[in-house]
Amino acid sequence: MLSRQRLRMRRHRRFWALGLSRACLQNLTRLSLGLPRRACPSPLDLADISDDSSSDGSSSESESESSNSSVDSFELRHDSLHIPRRQRRVPPASSRVLSWVQHQIDEMYSQRYNVPRNRLERPRESTMETCLKKWKHRDKIEGHPIFTNNSNNGQTPVEIQLAVALYQFGHDGNGASLQAVSWWSGLGKGTIPRCTRRVITAILGSGMLAKYVRMPTTAEKADAKAWVEKTSGCREWGNGWCMVDGTLIPLASRPNGFGPSYFDRKMNYSMNLQVVNLPNLQIIDIGYGYVGSTHNATAWTGTRVYRELSTLLLEGEFIWGDAAYPLSRWLSAPIKGPEKETPDNTTFNNHVSYVRVKSEHCIGFVKGRLQSLKGLRLTINNEADHIYATQWIMACVVVHNFALLHEAKLRAKRPTNPNYTSAENDPFIPAHIRNRQQANTESAHQLELETTAAGNRARLAAGKAKRNQLKSYLLASLHTRRQQLGYN
């Protein structure tokens, strides 16, 4: 009897939660006890709950059987109660909450994994994945000794380690945290830094930096010259086929030890990276390892182009830079004020901006593709951490150049261009010029002279003469074009 009473109370609370009226609850209670029900104003049909019961009463035996049958046939713990929609009394607020909960549950189950994830079972590879596997895994990355050990337990597959490193390269902020990468890859938090370090070591230790961050070939150099000539409208400007600019790589936290030296002019702790690029956004040289407080003119001296100007740049060739870089016969920059206010100088500065905008495009493209350079989530506590952050930046530059070269090869090998030839077979500088020791000696002697006051004045005078010559070429070309178009 006690269990039946508890079941009736549980059923009573269930009906009350569904919003039934007091009269219907009383009738349900009477029916559960085997008593005749009263006239219920609600049209609730309870014929399926109890059998036919006479209004005149029955024997105690029939009453007990009816009661037992009603209890057994109406088990709320396993069977759901069906109530017509028009008779449900659910408050509007509760209805909205219930519909929202049901929507969230449906959405959760729609994104659920119905098939167990097994990293050993690989799906069918696409064309891009096949090219990446051929170019990167087999030729360079997979054979590096960093991915081998003497333990009985092998490392994580190289493909997964490479994917983890590229995922960290391509994300910034909370998206690049160890927790986010761990959720994405299914690896432990301690495994993720080790995978990234191995991939960076393999990229920089397998010769990929020398292969992909290189001086352009003759064909690429000719394309760069043609673009500069078309943009500036001056044929003589084609010799300025590359440009240099600096960018700051912000750090997520203040470095310990020499933290103030990392503080830059934009009120951030960062590292300075010098980028020498072509108009096709390919990076041909970098100056790395400098803190954020380093001036671009100082960081520019750490590039290979600056150290080997007479070897890498032929006669008449030069580099475009902004106003932060010192003038020389190898580097041309816009005219500063107050001289820039004259009409001819303003025209010259505008056309220099038309050319130099590709430097801004290159830096924006690199940070857009490898977004970890927008904010490195690395803590620099000592010299080893500083070196690791520098290696991270260099690896991102290599990945950027590799992606550009890979995409160019894919476009070149389309059926619309069957006469494709490899660009690596056409060197930029002949061997007898690259190996000329005399040129290296002259370049080193020239750099030594520039450190003195007399050498600095001579460099500045040569730079101004070169810039005035470029301005005269530009004004002459514009004058010729106006005459051809019939303007006075």
C-alpha cells in the first residue's frame, strides 16, 4: 500500500507539472483508487487509463483488481504519458525555454562524431595534399633525424606533427593556446610544444631556408622590373626591382631580463623583422633577431643584401625603402620635408609610393596567412627563448615562400601553360660573379668607410645624386606621355 501511495503521489506531481487543472487531478486520483469520477469540465479523455467502472459501485474485489490494473498499466517510470497538444497547459515562458533546450540538443547531436576518429585511417588525399606530401614530407621533413629516437615507442607521425606546427603558425590569440590546439589535434599539452620545435628544427636544418628565401632568378627579376616600369611609368626605374621594409612582431607577454629593450614605438613588446621582397610578394632576404626598439636603419644592416651589395646587385640596380632608411647609391627613399612640399618632389614621392606599396602588401599577406606573427604566444626569459622566437619567425617566412612557389608551380603546370620549365635551373647571378672574391673585398671596404663621418657624407651625397637622377627620369617620362596624349 505504501508503494502504491508513493506512485500515486509521483503521478500526481507529474500531472501538476504538465499544467492540469485541480478537477482533473481529483478525477485521476479517484480513478486510481477505483472510485467513480465526477463530471470533469475538461475534455480530457481518460478512457485509456482506466477500464469501464460503474457509477453504482462494485465489490471490494473488483475495486482492488481495477486499482491494481490501473497502477500496473500506467507506469510513469518507463512509459511516457500522451496528452493532446490542445490540452497542454504550459506557460509561454516555459515553452520558450523548452524549445530552446530542444534546439540546443538537436544542434549538439547534429555535430556529433558518429564514427570513431582513428588517426591511422587516412582519407583520400586531394591534389594539394599529394603535392605537399611529395614536396615537403618525402624530400625534406620526414627524413630529418629529429623525427627519430632510440625508444621502443615511436613518435607521433610526421604528418600530425607538421599539422600541429602549421596550425600554431596560422592562429593567434586564444586560438593558438595549448588548450585550443590540444582540443583540435587530440594530443596532450606537453606534446604540442615538442612537435612544433621538431618541425621548426627540420625546416631550418634541412636547407629549406637557403632554398626558398633566396635571390630571384633571371625570369623573376625580369618580371619584377617590368612591374616597376609599368607602375611608375618610367623605364629607368626598372632597376629598382626589390624593396625593403620593417615590421614589428608583437609578443604576448613582457620578456624578462632585458624587457625594456623589446618595447617599441607602438607601445608594445615586440621583435623587429626586416623584409626584402619582390613585387610578387616573395621574400628574398630577411634581417632577424632584433628587438622592437631597434631602428629600421640599424636592422637593415643585418640583411645579406646590405652586406653583399656589390655582389648581389649589378651596376645601376638599387632597392626601394621608406624615409626611415639612409640614402645611398644602393637604396633610394622618398624626399623628406620641407623639400617634399614642392610639386616635383610631391610627384616623385607619389610614384615611389606606387612602387613601395608592394612591400606593405607582402607584410600584410605574411601576417594574414601566418597569423601567429600578429602576436607570438612565447615567453622570453633568457637567450635560448629569444633564439627560439627568432627561429619561429624564420620558419614562418620559409612556409610563406614555399606556399607562394608551390602555388606558382600549380598555376604554371595547368594545361593552359604546357611550356613550363623549372625556375631553379636559371640562376640569378652567374657563378663567376658570385664567387668573385674581389667584389666581396670591395663591398666590405665600402661598408667600413661608411662607418666614418667622411664615408657617411659620401654615402649621403651619392644617395641624393641617385635620387635626383631617378626624379629627372620620372619627370621626363611624364612629360613625354603628356605630349603623346596631347596635353600641354
